[in-house]
Amino acid sequence: MTPRFGSLFWRQIIRSWAKHPLLPALNILSIAIGVAVFLSIQIANRGALKSFRNAVGLVAGRAHLEIRGDLPEDLFPIVAATTGVTAATPLLEGVVTLPDSPGDYLRVLGVDPFTGGNLRAFELHAPDGAAIDLEKWLREPNGIAVSPSRLASCPLRALAAGKSVTLTPSFELKTDDALVSADPRMAAMDIGWAQELLDRPGRLTSIQIQVTDPLRMDPVIAALRKIAPPDASVGPPTRRGSDTEVMLAAFQLNLTALSLVSMVVGVFLIYNSLSASVVRRRHDIGILRANGATRTEVMGLFLGEGAAEGLLGTLIGIAIAGPLASLLAAPVGTTISSLYALISIERVAIEPDQIALALVTGVGSSLLAAWRPAREAAACDPALVLRNGSLMDSFAIESKRWGIFGIAALGLAVATSYWTLTGGGRLLGFAAVGLLIAGFSLLVPLTVNAFCSAVQGPGWLVRLASQHLERSLHRNAVTIAALAVAAAMTVSVSVMIHSFRASVITWLGQTLVADLFIAPAANEIAGLTSFIPANAVEWVRNDPRVKELATFREIAVPWGEKTANLAVIDGNARGEFDFVRAIDGARDEFHKLGMVAVSESFSTRHGTEPGDTLEFSSPKGAAKFTVVGVIKDFTRDSGLVMIERSNFGEYWNDERLHSLSISLKVPSETAALGADFRRTFSHDGEFSIYTNADLRQRVLEIFDQTFAVTSVLRTIAVAVAIAGVFLSLTTLVLEREREIGVLRSQGASQGQIQCLILYEAAMVGLLASVIGVVCGASMAMILTWVINKAFFGWTIELRYPLDVLLTTPFWMIPAALFAAWIPSRRASRIPPARAIRCD
């Protein structure tokens, strides 16, 4: 930067900010909002991933390998004696809920204090930090080690394995920060007491192993597979985490893409704001050019302004992102826990690489938005700009060219969508959305020209407003496009959610046909970790009021190098399958030995089709099944394999159940049966008991929670776009100052001038809403049929909510009028004498 340029920047930009702070303040605010939304999603996503990795890391510690599954404890000494194993330790994992703190839970890790001390990622201490008293550790049945933040807690009432127990925080669990950070929901206890607490006598969930040579683990893995149960998995602990991280990545990518929409809308807004800056200082630009300033220097001034505002906005956005991420962390964590893995985002923090990403994104987008206004400033002809009112120009000459580009972009969007569905890559779906937005934005000039040609209003003000709209297309096209993009996002996401919700309701009508549903209450918080007691199942089965009992159990089983979730069902009270694709007679074939059905998401993720054979590892060896069909199921996007309990029992000796579905002889007795069950087995509320209507409502509540983040991001984008209307009309008022002065001198009243600006704003809102609705309806097709199918594998019936489509203009036009109120008042107060004076 030369001294001359620095002086120019100070005089033309910094001093101008001081004299006219509103436009740069709005510009900086728009950048701050875009950066804050984008960065907060990145922070929340990383917090979720870190929580998941912490949970895996606390279990895995420094282990090179693990044997995971439902393991007998007498396997441990055999593993420890295996050649190549230098250290091993047994573990039992489980989750207990804390009913006195609704929604809270503890991950209980049963550990052996005598083995694997160098394997664990944490240490056990007495409350005062001294070495642990092993006698006390072994003597206290419900003594637990917790993080320092929970150590001062009173005894905790917990629900574990269907019974109420009191856990006493008697020891300190200190994590190794080099591997994992502290988790206040993690608790450790002696493995023997943990087996009793979790009702898993003589069983383990994993054995963590260190080997002699971590670079040559294949011989050890082969030896361990020979001694491990056939249905146990043997491999690095990191593989278990990476499988889940792959599924998390799809969810997080969708959130990131949605947050970037706010940034895209913000770029439109920044463009308008900097355009206003150019218009406001066009007289100064003319003087500079007339006195020898080069075009490069003028262009540098406005690029510098964009960079400076981008930097300030980014810094503010970084400051806002932390609190916003804290607000988003809860819905993000709840959604991930419901769909993928139990996590708890305890705290969110901005890391250096995220700050760098925010700076690049914020300043880079500002420079991108500033490029054209800066070129406009550099191209100013001093002889013209020094004459008031000479800057108005028409965009009509370029409309056809931009329209051709727009049609080409829409064609590419269709081709890219088809390519995505035929194996071209999931990310191409987002490219299709981007091309669609670009296509409709490029069609704005043609649309405005056609509209203005057709408008023959009832008065001269309406006609004049339409002429102004067309003549100012170089500004209005960007404003309409920005507002239309925000409207399109609102419409498309609303249509997608509405369609998804309607599909889920239809699916619930087919699957939830029972009168009463019973499950452990802990499963709503901690996932499918608790089971229905066997005596409770028999009580229901023998009750004379019960017409039919159906049961459900979900279990993860090894499937080659992967894991599959088996949904074990019994009875017809669960409802009928809705087959998407199936072999002949699939409904009858499913009940035969060796037959299974797979969910649509499982089929999409793994390429499984009717007639294929699936081979799982079971305690009795390889279990082969034939797929009878692909069914519609919205339980989880990782997919399910449906299997009848009789089929399951051929290979797995596990009678435990996660839930009961009960059909009654007299449906009116539902409430009485539920009350009797709770009175008999659930004094402390250990069970969730829902009627059919209540369970449907609960499922839909969870569905709505899943899309809570989406609604927040959508609202922010719309607010940013409406601010763009204010900036655009403010710019146009500055550009039209001479013209407005002429109108006032010819007898136009202040009220008529104000109506002129408001009419134009109403036209902007109307055109943006129409374009936004059409664009949003088209975008909904890509979201529903392409992106949803590619990432989650579900087929959703596209349904357009007429109330959303028809009411969009009724909120967008008033929003545009609201944004235009201040510019219209400013226009009406322009002194005619000053405006028409020729300098």
C-alpha cells in the first residue's frame, strides 16, 4: 500500500464511515450474521464429533485391538495369554438414567483395577487425589468414580436394568487429557459390581488389548478370532468409531450446506451494501478521477472497503458464533443421539483452524461481493458522474443473455440430479441445488422485464414504479434474487419437512396398529440399552384382556467387516410391511426359516436387493439369510434388517426384549391395563407406557426436534434477505435524487413520492415471492428425491403444502414494504432545489 493510497483510503472510506455509519454498519452486520451461522454449525458439529470420540476414547484408551460383543468373562484369561498380547483388560459398558434429573444419564464403565492400568485413558483416585483405596473400591457395591465436577454430588438415584438403585460418587475419575477430555456423564465402577448393576452376570462387552508389535497385528488378530465367539468383532477400536463417523458426516454435511445458504444470501446483501457505498460517493469518485486517481486505485479503495468490512464483520461473527453454537448444540446433540450414537455436547469451543476458516470465508465472500461494485466505481466517467442524476441505466440489454445462462444452469441442475441418482456421487446433489439457485437468479432480469411490460396499473404512480423497477434492474435484480433465494429456501425446506412428516405419518399408520406400547423409560434417553423384565412380559402375555402381543428387539451383529442392526420382531401387532421392492409372495416368505427383509435405507447404503443373501456372524457360526424384500422404514438412516424371532432364535440365544406392542380385546381397556402394569412393575416410573395416539404424538415430537436447527437457519436467512431490500431501496433513492427532485418540482407531493417507492418495494416483494415459490418448489424435488435419497436412502412422497405456497406473498410483500418504509420517507423529504441543481 503506497502512502498515497493509504491517505485516499482514510479520506474516502474511513471518514465516510464516520459521516454515514448506517450502511457500513448493516454491511458489517450482514457479514457477521453469515459468518456466525456458518461458524456456529461448524463448532456444534465438531463438539458432537468430539463428544463421540471422547466416549470411544475413554473405552479404548491406549488399546491397539479390541474384542467386542456379548462375551463370557472366562474368555479374558485366554486372551491375555495369547501370543503377541502384552496387556489386556475386560470391560463392561452400560447406561443408567437419572430420573431426578430428567434427560440426564451416566455411562457406566465396569473396570478391573488389577489389569490394564497402562491401557486406560483415565486414572482412579480417592476424592482427595490420593491413591485409590482398593478395599473400599471392592467393598462398596454402588460406589462409582466420576469426574471432578460430579464428585461433590449427593448419592444419585438411577434406573439400571429396570430397577431403581442409589449410586454413591466415592472416587475421582481423572482423564488423560492427551487422549480424551473429561466427560461429566462418564462413571467407572468395579466390573463385578457393574455386572450386578446392569444385570449382566459373567458377561463382558469388550476386552481391550495391547500387542507387542502394533505394525504387525494381523497374526494376533487371526489368533484372537480363533478363540473369540463367532459373533464377536475383532479389530482396532478406531474402526468402530470411524463407521459411526461416516454416518455422522452425512448429517453434518447437510447442516453445513444449509448454513451456507445464509452466507449466499449474505453475499447478495453485501453486494447491495457496497453498491450503495459507490452510489453515495460517486461525486467524490468523479473528483478523484478528474484529479488523476487511477482506475486501479479507485477499485482498490472499494475492494479495501469490502475487505475491511469483511474483517470487522468476521470478527463480530466469531464473537457471536460461540453463544449461537451453545444454543444449537442441544438440538444437534439430541438429533444425533436419536439417529446415530448417544452423545452429550457439554461445551463448545472455537478452535484456531475454525477461526482461520471463518476469516477466509468472511473476508473472501466480502471481496467476492465487492468485486462488481468496485469495478463500477473504477469505470466511472468523471464527466458523467459529476452531473447529478446521470447514473441511472438499464439492464435490459443484458437480460436475454443472462436468461440464456439461467436456462443453461437449470438444464445442468436436472442433469446433475440425474447423475447423482445414478451413482455420480452424493455431493453432486448440493451442486444441483446451487445450479438451480443460480438458474433462477439469472432469470430474474427476463422475469422483471416481462412483468413490467405487462403492468398497466390504475394510475401513473404504479406505471412509474414499474418503469423505475425496470430501469434500476442493475440493483433490483440482485435484491429480488436475494429475497427469492431466501423464500426458496423457506419453501423448499418447508415442503421437504411436510413431505417427510406426511410419509412418516403414513408409515406410523401401517406399523403402529397396537393399542398399547411399553418400553423401559431409559431407552428414550440412552437409546436401546434397557430391557423389559421377563416376568413383566409373561404378566402381559397371560393377562385375559390381551388379544395379541408383539415384541421388538434390536441388536447389532457382525457382518463381515461391517455391523448390521437386526430388528427382531414377533407377532402381528407391529403392523404390516410396506414393501418397496420384493420377491413374489414376500409377505408369506418372510415368515419362513432363513428369510429376512431389509429397510430401504439399508438397501441404498449397501446395495442390497430382494433375492440377495446376507451372512452374519452368530454364536453358532455363520448365519445366512435370503432377502425377501425392501421395506419402507424410517427408524434410522443406517438401516435395519428385519427378522422374525423364530429365525433369530435359530442362531442367537437371547430372549431379551426392548419393547412390547399390545392389542386388546376391548380397546377401551387400554388405560386400565397400562395403569395395572405400572402399579405392578413401575413404582418409580421405570417404564414408558404409551397409548397408540400418545406414541404417534411422541414420534412426531421427536421428528420436529430433529428439524429444529433447520428452522433456526431458515429464519436467519430470511431476515438477512429482508435487510437487503432496505439496502437496495436506500441505494436507489440515492441514485434517483435528481429524478425525485424533478417530480417534486412538477407538483408531486411527499406522499406520492413515498407511495412511488413503496409501490416499487411491493413489486420487488411480489416478484421475489413468485420466483421464490417456483424455485423453492423445484428445489424441494432435489432435496426430497435426490439429496435425501442419496444420503439417507428413504423414498419420500413429495407433497406440497398449499398454505405455505399460497401465503408466501402475503408475508414477503409486507416484509418488503416494512423494509422500504425508511427509504421512502427519506425520498419524500429530498429538497427539490438541491436535487435538481446542476454542479
